[in-house]
Amino acid sequence: NAGVMQNPRHLVRRRGQEARLRCSPMKGHSHVYWYRQLPEEGLKFMVYLQKENIIDESGMPKERFSAEFPKEGPSILRIQQVVRGDSAAYFCASSPDQGAQETQYFGPGTRLLVL
Amino acid sequence: GDSVTQMEGPVTLSEEAFLTINCTYTATGYPSLFWYVQYPGEGLQLLLKATKADDKGSNKGFEATYRKETTSFHLEKGSVQVSDSAVYFCALSDGTSGSRLTFGEGTQLTVNP
């Protein structure tokens, strides 16, 4: 059973370009979470999605960031007009169900570098 | 809101030493508590978890006990190995937004031979 997959693993963008990060959850998991890890910091929650629905986006910056989890295909985190401060590792996690007791399984992350 | 506080790192130990990484939390309700480990350049792996007070999570020689009275979930291992060198994150989930996790800042552990 393949784990959570993310691609690309590394992404370099120039200021003003768009970044698209992809996440395929574990088979059978319908709950997806995105987290951001800034250098030398812990992970911060960004958004929680179920198939075709954004459930909680309270951790997403109000501008330039968006996320989706379509009926078919991977979840996408999109960053428009990137700035240097967006440089970070972005991790996706999935769980089979919701609730405090559920374990989240993490992907290897996408490391975004904005030049 | 929820928060997790970990002891500041980095922590450097010699092989076979005893390890403690402190973790305390603030949360509403009855959260579940987790320890995740991150090896260089990789994602997070679940190390252990506890879902209710007085539960003890254990895995690979690591253990942590959910102490509601002190709101703590300290990680311990009796004899560390070089291969345990990694960053350790304490986290909680209160179930208010799916299984959303609130993380501590992480503790870098280096074990020298």
C-alpha cells in the first residue's frame, strides 16, 4: 500500500511565478491536510480538505494561496505570485477518517525555493 | 487556542544515554497526543500516540505517558542510538477540525558514538 505521495520533491520558482504542489493521499483516505514548515520552525496547519470540499482553511494566507481536492486526481496547493517568504517545506498528510484519535500519515514534502 | 510547548534544543547525547524530551500542552476538551520523528530531508513519521489520560504510547524503545494533571506528554528512551538522531515533534489533535494537528517547535536530537 503506497504511502502519501507528493510531487515535485523540490521546486524552484522566481518571484512572481506560480507554484503548484501535488499530493496523492494513501489509498482509501479521503481526508487531506496541508502544513507548512518554515526554516528552523515547526509545522503549521494550513488547510483541511475532503473530496471536493474545503473544510477548514483557517491557516491559509488570505491572498495568493488556494487548495483543492477534486473528485478525481490529487490534491493541489497553489501559490500565485510567489515571494521569497514562501520558501518553505510543504507537507501533505492524509487520514482515513476524522477525529482526534485518527493518525495522520505524512508525505515526504515539497521543498519550495523562491529566488 | 491549542498550543504545544517542547523543550528547546538542540540536544546532544552519547550513545546509550537516557533521553527525555519535555512536552506540555494547552487544549480544550480531551485531545489525543502524538510524537512524530523527522529524519533529514524526509517527511514526518508517527513514533507513538496516546488518546486518553494515563495511556502510555510506546514504539522502538521510546515511550510517553499522557498526564492530564500536568498536561504533559514527555518522550523518553532508556538507551539512545546514533540512528535516533532526528528532529522530534510533539503534537496534539482535539478533533475540532477533522484530525488537524497542532505541533510544537521540534527538538533536534544528535547522538554521538
